Amino acid sequence: MNETPASPLNVEPAPVSQTVQVALPELVPKVTYAILGFTVVVYLLQLLSVAVYGYAVYQIDWLEIYGARFNQAIRMGELWRFITPVFLHGSPQHIFFNMYALLSIGTLLEKHFGHGRFALLYFLGAFSGNVFSFLLTGENGYSVGASTAVFGLIAAEVVFFYQNRKLFGSHAKQAITNAGFIIVVNLFIGLTPGIDNWGHVGGLLGGAMFAWFSSPRWAVEGISPDLHLVDQREYREVVVGMGLVVIVFGALAAWGLFGV
């Protein structure tokens, strides 16, 4: 039996993979700068209140008296304390490390998330962290600081790179590994007395929850070399993410306040 060899014309060539470069969104991180600037101003006012009036009690200044997370005050109806601690700090080192983290992570994330989503992410992380801490730190629980929100940003960074891992390739894996290492190290450091580790955990949970539904999903569109990124995330998904965090942690706060 004679066999006729297949014609090379009938063999389909293997697809050739090609790496292309696409510019990331150029966006001035105005919200990051605004939050950082406002927080620094508030800390200066804390120092001024101490210089003028002295400490209100122990080493607590007057702004902390009215804005820190005091569990007893929250149980008396001062619910703004689920948010206001994010602007208050207990020492120069405390505000330096939190604002350095905000500047490092926030400038990157805001370029991807946009101004509105980034602002929501920051304050939802603060809210969820303070609620979680309120539930788990006892009747006399007290804390201040932006670390609840910063941990929300770190969690969102992990979610963002995971959901866009095909686009970022090895860079996504490296970013997730670095963020995971930062989380583990800081939670370990948070075991030290005087650090609100439950607030960190709550910030992580709230930030991850919001980002899972609202983090940008980038897709490359166009014809080379005119390629551009398009965010495929729909507005309703952002609303769902925000609503989920508010409902879940709002319910936890209500449970802690009223036992319902």
C-alpha cells in the first residue's frame, strides 16, 4: 500500500505568542495626597492641643477623646468612632509608618481604581477594621490610626493582581507574594501588646471583600500598536461590593451594640 505524504501546505502553523507593551492609566493620585495631607494636619492639631491644654487623660489628647475608638463611647451611641480613628495617631512613629504605607500603596492603587473607588476602599477598610476591633477587644477597647485602612489597601492590592494575573504575568505573582509577606509580618508584629491586630484583620477582610467585586478588570483592546486598557468592571458590581461591606460589618456592629 502506498501512502501519500501530507502536503506541507495543509499543516497549520503554530500560533506565535508575542509580548506587547500597553501603557497603564496615567492618573494623579489626588485622593491619596488629600488623605495624607489631612491626616498630617489632624496630627499637628493633636500636638497643638497637647501644647495648649495638656493631655485630657493619661497620654490621650483632646482630639482622641472625641474621635478615637473607645468601645464604651460607641456603646453610648457615638457611632462616628467607627471612622474617625483613621485620622488620629498616637506618636510620630505611628503616623510616619502609616502615611508611608499609604503613599507607597495608595499611589499605585488609585491609578488603577480611580479616585472614587479608591476613596471608598480606604474608608470601608477603616470602617470594617474598627467594627471588627470593637467586637473583639472588650468593653474598654481603644485604638487610633490609619492601619485599618492601610490593611484594606494591601488586601485590595492582592485581589487586584490576582484578578489581573494574566495581564501582568510574573509581575502579578511577585506583587502578590510581596503583599502576602507584608501581611504576615505585620500581623505577627501585631501580636505585640498595644497594637490593634483585630483592626488589621478587619481591614483586610473589608478591603478584600470590596475589591473582589469592584477591583478593575483590565482587558487589552485595539490593534497593535494602538493598544489600550479597558476596565470591564461594571458600576453595579462596585455598588454590590460597597453594599456587601456595609451590610456585613454594619450587621456585626449592630450585633455588638444590641446583641441582635
